[in-house]
Amino acid sequence: MTTVRQVKKAMQPLLQRNPDLALVGRFVVIKPVRHILRGVYIDASSVPSQFVPIWSINFLFGPSVAFDRIWGRQVRLASTGFWRGDDPATYKEWFDEIEQNVLPVLRLVQTIDDFAAFNSKERFDGQQLELFDYLKIYVDIARGDLDSALKASDLMKVGGTALLGGRQAARLERRAAIRALSSEPCCDGGVADTAATLR
């Protein structure tokens, strides 16, 4: 399992080349941080020397339950698949992938409206914001879309989590149970091509 110290050492070239990045623990954050948190989380793995980079985005307002739903995907290279921390020769390829295919797209998300547009069915099929009304209500309020927020609020008064719908509520319950049992980081499926997922 890689340590925070190893992450800090490994990320220095990326941080030096990108002055709008900051490292907070294992999270390479894009500055400035306002209402939207964007960046690449460098997770650990059961393999001792392996880094698991996951690009992610989330809003910072609303209830703490919002952090139960972080949108992102694992960064992978077609050539190697995984990032071996004990092989510095591969760092350039990983940094190139992050700088060319991840950071430019995440940097485009500057506002709450950008976040809502970014969080689409095309990008997060089955996980898009519109399926999580209990979180979307906060985005609607922040965007000033009070009609949508009031509609969701009325549904919550009547049915509580019933507004999620049977399939969505069951999916959330299954996902929570799997997460509780899993020792590996959950990336909602991972992908072979990072660039294709971000587009």
C-alpha cells in the first residue's frame, strides 16, 4: 500500500509544472477551490507499490451526505493499466495522461452551472446527478432553480426517500452494502480509456 509520503514525493513534478494544483494528503486539487472540488485522488491499493489515480468532482455545499456520492473514474493507461510507484520510468506517461486528458476537462468546470452540465447522463450513465434528487435539490437551490428545488422538496415531504424510486433506492442500498464489504477502492466501474470517459 502506497503512503501519503510516497504520493507527495511522486506528485512533485506534476505540481511544479501546474501552478494551479495543490496536494492535500492524497488529493491533487485544482485551485481555486470555490463551490466545486475538482482534482485527482491518488488512492492506495492492496499492491504495495501501486498508485490508483481517480479523477473526481463534487460540490462543496449542502449536507455531508453529498460526499457519499463523488463523481469520477479511475485513470488508466491503455499500455500499462496500473501505475507502479516503484517504476519512475512510467511517471512521465501517467503525468502526460493526467495533464492532457484529465486536467483540461476538469478545469472547464468553474461554476455550479458548469458542474450541473458536466454531470450528464452521457458521462455518468446511471450515476448522473439527476438520479439523485436528494443531492440535486442543493444544486438547484445554488443555481437559483427554485421551481425544481420546491418540486423535489414536496416529493420529499410526501415520500421521504421514495422520491428516489424503487430501482434507484435499491441500487443505493446495494452500493452501500458492497462498499461496506469491499476492501478495494470503489470507482463505480473503472474504465480503460480515461479520455473517453471524461468526454
